[in-house]
Amino acid sequence: MKRGEKKKYFISSRTAFWVTVSFTFVLLLYVILTFLINLPPSVFGSTTEENSLLLPTLTSIRDVVLVVLSILGTCFFTAWIIEVRSRNEMYDSHLSNDILGNPEIYRNMDESTQKEMLSILENILLFRDKPHLSGMYENIKEKFITLSSEEYYYDDCRYTVNCTITQEGILKSITRTIRIKSYEASCKISSIPLVTWSGSKLSGNVVPFKFSSATLDGKAIEQDKIGIIEKTPDQVVSVNSGYDLKYTYFYKPELELFDDKIRTISVSYNTVVPLDDIVYTCRANVPCRSFTVDFRVCAPDNYKVLARAFGFFDSAVHSPIVEDDRQISVSFNDWIFPQDGVVITFAPKSAAD
């Protein structure tokens, strides 16, 4: 027996069988004796003197049999109760220690059995057997399932944005710093995205997007290690956004990630958008434990900055917003899904109000 494990007693099936047989035999004997005692004396064909001795003897034997019957009856029912209780305890112990305590048993089930088992457990533990709540959960379960394909996550993701408004357009100087960890002890990832930007061509010789620099664990990343994907207007997914350009910069070499060591990538770039493009969105590419956006506008005093965090776990506690007229900071202090983040709007106060 393992240390700390509760000692358990069991009644064997053989013991229960013989207790049952004995109880049945004694019960039959008691019935026969009672029947004989209640017969008329003439049935025995004995003298009055012999009958006077026989009936008390049979009565005494029946009384003894009744006591034995009571003892065996108590043993029979006690044995049955203990047996049932022991089987239940054995089943609970087997279920908790062997089945639920061993993920391999669950993994070896086929997919339909896994889903059925998971659904039953969710209904019992999460929804207290309320099917309508489980049905609501089904609508968002697919979002969780997509996370199983992720190999790494952001322990922290931070955007620092300095925005300058001029007569020619809106200029942004952006630094994005991500702290990456692997779900497994280690993994190797190719083509980790550094930054993705969507925008529009501008008149004249204005360059709408310029990649400045990138560092890995504090050391500069050489230019030949940075890949670029440029999409033409007909390849831009968000056709209704009005954007006709999309750039994706990524780290070309294979990068090893760890679960107990943070790899830090920092990227700096500049963008220029028209004066009417007053919305800026920051998102996490992968699951993220902590997400922060610091946004500052260099503009006349009449400008106002507004922000809204969006995500499945969004709440006033999870996304506190610290704001001034021209500066704002938004933070998620809990997990967010891929593509969750922050949207910021900046405009003259009359328009913002």
C-alpha cells in the first residue's frame, strides 16, 4: 500500500456466497420447525407425556435457530452493503487514479468518444447539467480548438506608437517588442512574422511604409535574414478596407524557442497614411499572455485619442485604459486569442466627441 493511501477492506464473493447459503438453510430450518410446532399432537402419534417433552424441545431449537437466523441475516446484509460500497470505492479509485490520471487512455479513444466524454464532463462540472449553457459554449469552442495548432505564444507583446499629424498626412513611428516562449520544452520555428502592415499608395514620392530595424535578444538582425512578402492590390484580403498594399516582414532563419527561456524580438518601422485614416489597430498574431499598447499623438491641443480593447476575455479588469487627451495606454493583463488586440481612434475633439 502506498504511503498516504487509505486502507480499504473488501468482502470476497466466495464469503458472500456462503453467507447467503447459510442464511437460506437456517431460514428453511426455522420455517420447518415453526410448521411442526403448530401441528396437532395427534399427528405425531405419541403419548401425552412424550408430546409434553417434544414441543418444548422443538420450541427451544426454533428459538436458537431464530437467533442464528438474525445473526446470519445481519451478516448477509452487512456483507452486501460492504461489497457494494467497496465496489464503488474501487471504481472511484480506478477512475480517478487510472483513467482520469492517465491522459494516454483519453488519447487512445477515437475522436467521437473523446468529444462525448468531454461534453459529459463539461455539462457536469461547468454547466451543472444545464444543456442550454453547453449549447452557448459550442458557439465559441471552435475558437479554442484552433489554438491546438500553435507551437509558441507571446509571453508579452508591446506596441509603442508615436504619431505626428502634419498637413501632408499622419506619420507613425512604431516599435513592436515580443517576448516568445514555446509550449513544449523546445521547438524550432521558421519564418516567424516580424510585422504585417496594410495601407494605400500615396501621391508623389511619399513612401507609405519603411522598415527600420530589428533585433533578436538585443542583437541586430542582419538584413539578409529578413524576408519580405509584398501583396498586390488584387491579393489584399481586406478589399472593403480601401487598402491596396500589404507587406509582411519575417525572420527567415530557423529559430529555436524554449518553454523556460524567453526569446525577444523588437522591430521598428515607420508608416504614413492620409489625414482621414484616423483608426489604428494592433493585434497579437498568436496567443498572448500580456498585451500593451502605448500611443501618443504629437498634434495641436484640440486632438483627442480614444481606445478600445477587443477580445474574448475582454473586461474592465483585463484591459485597463489610462488616457490623457493626446496619450493613451491600453493593457490586457490576461490571455488573449490570436487577432485580439486594441483599436485606437484619434481625431479633433469636435469630431471625437
